[in-house]
Amino acid sequence: AAAAEAEEERINQIVRESLRDAEILELQGRLQAAMEALGKGLAVDPENPDAVARIESLRNEVVRSERDRLDKTRAADFIDRGRSLLDEGNYAEASSLFRQALEIHPSAEAQRLFDRARAGLVAEIQAEEDAEARLAAIASGLAQARTLESNGRFAEALDRLQPVLAADPENSDALALQQRMLERQQSFADRDS
């Protein structure tokens, strides 16, 4: 009986040392080594509830750690690809990649790059809207100048053409209309004199 008790105490000591060593290794971030240390205790007492619970906890932590590592790698890949697109001025795709990186593994760098890409995208959209507004203003100015010309109001028509030519100095319609009105104005002035 004494031998059995001594054996039982020796097993308990191995399990305690195994748990202690595993805890120290886990605190150092050495999860695989911690699992190996627990393996010694489980080898002598595979049913020990503390050792079984600890090994299960470590396995879960290893899985979490590996998932985090893979997420960081994927996020870094999205950031690298997004950075290249950002450098090319492809703000929409870059923004999408940075958003994916933020979803997978949030970081200050990904947020900063996402904000930069989004600002570029907003500026791009604004420039398109400004260009459309500019074209609409040119078309409107030309239409008004033509109406004034058809009513014989050449000086007003010429005045109305000035913002059009300022916005688009090479606009052939505006230049032709201006030339035609200047000639008509001159012919009216010649006729009146």
C-alpha cells in the first residue's frame, strides 16, 4: 500500500510540475512547448481533469493564434495590393481591399490607407460632377448666346459667350458663334455709318 501511495504521489508531482511548466511556457507565448510539457503529465495520468482541461485550452489557443496569424497575413496581402492600386490612382478597388483588410484584421495602417483611398474616390467623383456641371454650363451658355443672336441682340450674346470661352477657350462652336456675331455687329455698324 505504501508503494502505491508513493507511486500516486510521484504521479501527482509529475502532473503538478507539468502544469506549472506549461503555465510558464504559455506566459512566454510558447504554446507548442506548453502542450509538450503537459504531455508528460498526461502520459502518467491521462484522466487528470486539470491537465485535460489545460491541454484543451492550449489547443484552442493554438487554433486561435494560427487563425490570427493567417488573418494578419491575409490583411497584409490586401494592404499591399491596395497600396499598389492606390499608387495607380485606382481609388475604388484600393478602398475595397483596405475595407477587407479592416474587416479581417483592423489596424491603424489599414484605416489610414482606407481613409486616403476613400478621399481620393470622393475627389474623383467630385471632379466628374464638376466636369459634368462645367459641360452643362457651357451648353447652357451656348444656347443662351444663340437665342440672343437670333433675336439680334449681338452685344448681349457676345457677353454671354465670354464665360463659355473662359471655361473652354478651344470650344469651336463658341468661337464660330463669336466670329459670326462680331462680323454681324461689324456689318450693322458699317451699314449704320
